[in-house]
Amino acid sequence: MMLKLRKIWSKINLRWNAQSNKKYYSFKWRSRKFILLSIVIILSISISATAITSYKIVKGLLLTSLKEQVLLKTRRGQDDIDNWLAIRKTEIKTLANSTVVRSLDWPVMEPYLQSELKRLQTFLLMGLVTPDAALINTHHDHLNVKDREFFQRSIAGETVATDPIIGRTTKQLQIQISSPIPAETGIKAAGVLMGGIPINRVVEAIGNLHQGKVSYAFALNSQGVPIAHPNKELIGTPEKAAKSFLNSRNPRLAEISQKMVAKRTNIELIQLDGKWSYIAYTPLREANWSVALIVPKENIESPLHALNLLTTVLGGLLLIGLISGWRQVQLYEQIRDRALIASKQAQQLSKTLKELQNTQAQLIHTEKMSSLGQLVAGVAHEINNPANFIHANLNHASVYSQDILDLLRLYQQTYPNPTPEISDRIQDLDIEFLAEDLPKLMASMQVGTKRIREIVLSLRNFSRLDEADMKFVDIHEGLDNTLMILNRRLTATPNLPEIQIVKQYSNLPLVECYAGQLNQVFMNVLVNAIDALEEASQKRSFEELKTNPNQIKLQTQIDKSSHCAIVQIYDNGIGMSENVKQRVFDHMFTTKPVGKGIGLGMAIAYQIVVDKHRGTIEVDSTPGYGTEFTIRIPLTSKN
């Protein structure tokens, strides 16, 4: 009986264990499946979140890069117009500073300006405006331009390019380029030289600016009115009223136009005529205008379609396995690298463009200085010939006059009792005074002609057009010639005190250098020193100027350790702040007001000393106490 019960219990126990094991393994499998499903779900969510985030980042990077390319193209169009306007400004400013124009004699100026119109072949006309706003131009018109912007700004000292207007003489839409004519004395302009140029070049540059189909560009003036636009009906001038974009019914367009008038640079999304487009805008430097490029949204974002398709494919593959997610990460890394490379290339292009702008500005300045040197040498040559003729003949004239006076004295000794008629004539002529004053007169004339010859020699030595190669020259001679040319600004005037020159020259040997270029360095440094002293004089009282007069000290010495000639130029002017001192040799950096400096003088001086002569130029300055430039030039060339 007990044996049967034991067998029955064993069978029941086996069945229960089997069911328990089955339940245990079933529970274990379900738990593992849940864990794996959870891991898959978590990984899927993580990968999906990563994929979505990656997509947004990549899209943002690509879109930013594509928008930067559009903005860069807009800047290229702006630079094209700016460079063209800068050249026109330089031409007018050069003419305004010429001797013929500064004479303000219209009968003399007119044939000269007519010849320049034929030579330049850019201007429609040129004209002279007197300070009372009376204009006479090469078309023989007499107008009053008191209401014209170009006159108001140029008579105040600016070289400007104004908003396009319809000329009263040409009846054409044109841009007025004007520059002040320097007066012989004082700081006010003696008049204004203007030139009218057609707007066709600006319209052409705007017309060539596009990015894909249906894109177009336009330009706004300082009032937000289009001056170049594919739709001719929108173009306006003060004579032909047109709606300003500032008052557009499209609030976004009005907002962006306000930013353009405020001379900002950006690229934004806008809806025009029911279509979404990007508008990239940037201001001009040479005029108070802004250029904008409108590109349909699909033109810029079309490269993103491939990214959208790629994301869709990766999302589908994500359902198959985690491999697709890994592939997506790899593609993301590749695309991000490409986007970063594209961004770096855009930055490099921007840097290169800035360097090209600086180089172009420097070339313009170099060409202007070369023309000025040729003009100085030509004037010196023309003055030298008659001066030599007068100086050479004065010696003979002195001898002849002395012989006549000796003969007259001999007559008086031989015939002490002249006739009454001769006696009356002697009294009328005051022969004794003439005999005493005539030698003094001839001597003073000789001193004057000698001074003219010295000035002519200084001008010719300063220009040194015939010395393109390195030569051994006397640096002291170059400094003295530069001071002689600047003598007008060193002497006292009713408004400015005298600037004292203190020379502490040591015994320097001849230095191998480009003489003309080194003279240009001395000129740039001394002009800056004079400007600083003139500015400081306006802030000092009479007593301060009496106890501490304006002074420029020139000191030379030899550094035997480095075999260099050292030239130190010190002024007790206003000095420089630390920020200005750090940037004084940068291209296009200036602290002078608009129209007085363009920020190239010290940059060119640095290039001549460091690059051309392998020397150094350093500045030491304390605000309120003055500035000292130290120039080191090797005694022999290192090139």
C-alpha cells in the first residue's frame, strides 16, 4: 500500500516540477524578450532622436553655408560698385588738387577739364561751384546748386558720391561725384569740383548679380528709394517721385529696407508676391546706398532635397536594424565635415577678398603718388630754367649797373658844375639814393633767385623719379628736403602757432636705400606729427603754448651692433591711446575725419621700411605727451 502511494506521489511531483519549470522558463523568456524589446526601443528612440537632431544640425549648417555663399556674392557685387566709385572719386579729387583747378580761373580751367573729359571718357560733364553755390560747367551752363547734396557736403570738406538724380543740363540720370578745392590759406574749401557720371555702370553691376533662375538684385538710396531695379517703374529720383520701400505695404519688406538704410548686412527670409525668397543685403562704403539680392527659396534650399531624401531612407532602414543608424551617424559626420570645410572656404574667401581690397586701395594710392611725383618733377623743371636764366644774368646786370654808377661818379668829379637842366634832373631822380640802393636791390634779387633754385633742387631731390634702384644716399638730405616741402605748414599763421624744428643729426654714412620711397616714409610720419600738433594747439591756451611750444625733434644715430641707421621723429602733440598704437600700421585704419585721411600713409610707410628695406619702424606714445617713431634702416641692403 505504501509502495503504491509512493509511486503515485512521484508521478504527481514530476508533473508539478515539469509545469513549474515550464512556467519558469516561459517567464524567463518573456522577461528577456521584454528587455531586448526595451533595449531595441530605447536604442531606436535614441538613434531616432540622434538622427532627427543630426538632420536639423546638418540642415542648419548647410543652409547657413548656402546663405553665406549668396551673401558673399552680394558683397562681390557691392565691391564691384564700390571700387568703381572709389576710382571716380580719386579722379575728381586729383583734379580738384591740381594747380589749374585751384586757380579758380574758369577760362583757364575749362580747356583743361575738357581735355580731362576726353581722356577719362567716363564723365558726362564737369563743373566749378563757388562758395556761393554758383555753378558753371563744361556745357556753358550757369546754375545755382545750393539745394544739391553734393555741394552741401563737399563745401564742408567731403569727397562724395550722391544719390542719382536727373541732371539739369544733361537731362540724364546721373551720379554727382564732387570734391572740395583746397584753399590757399585756412581750412575752408575755396570751391567744389563736380563731375556727372551716368548710372549705367551701377545698373550693369546690379543686372549681373543673380543666383539661379528668377533671382534678381536691386539697390536703394539713402531714402529707401530704388536706384537700380529690374522693374523700371519702381526707380525714383528727387525729380521723379517714386515710392520708398520704407513705406511698402509689405511690413517685412519695409523692415528690411529700414535695415538697409541703416547700413546693415544680413540675409533673411521674406514673402514677396506670395512666394518665399531669401534677400541678402549689404551697404556700400563709397556711397550711402545698399545692394540687395533676392533669391527664391527653392534656389538656395534645393541642395537640401538630397538631405531630406537621405533622412527618409535612413528612417526606413532604421526599422530593419541598428546598422542603418550607424550608417546614418557616418553620413552625418561626412556631411558635417563637408559643411565645416565649406564654411572655412567661405571664411578664407572673405579674408582673401579683404586682402584684395587693401591691395587695390594701396595700388590706387601708389599710382596717385607716382603721378604727384611726376607733376612735382615737371613743375621743378619748368621753374628751374627761367630761374637759372634770371640768376645768371643778375651777375652781369650787377656789374653793368656798377659800371654805370662808376661812370656817373667820374662825370661828377670831372664836371662838378653841371648845367641847370642836369642839376634839376639829378634832384628829381635823387641820384645819391639810387647809387646807394641799386646795389642792395641787385643783391636782394640774387638772394631771391638763389632761394628759388634751392626750392627747385629740394623738389627734384624729393621726387627722385630717376632713382628706381637702390643707391647710397644722404638721409639728412632727404629729411631736409621733406622739411622744406612742408615749410608752409611749419610756419605760424593767424590760426596756428609756429612749429619748431629741432635737429640732432649725428655723423651718418651714406645709406643704401630706395631714396624716393624713404622720402615718402619721412613725409607720412612728419605730416602725421604736424596734424597731431595742430589738433593739440586747439586744446592748449596761449600760456601753455608759450611755455611748451609745438616742437618736432629729428634725431639720427648709428647702431653699430645691427649696422643700422636710426632715425627718430618725436612730436609733443596729443599722443596715441594703446588701441590706436596697436593699429597704427593697419591698412585703412585712420583716426582723422572723413575726407582728410584714408588710413594708408602709415601702412605704406611700414611696407616700405619692413618689406622693401628689411628694416623696422616702431611707435612709442603716451596720450597727452606726444609720439615718437623710430625707424631703423640697414646701412647696406639685405635684399
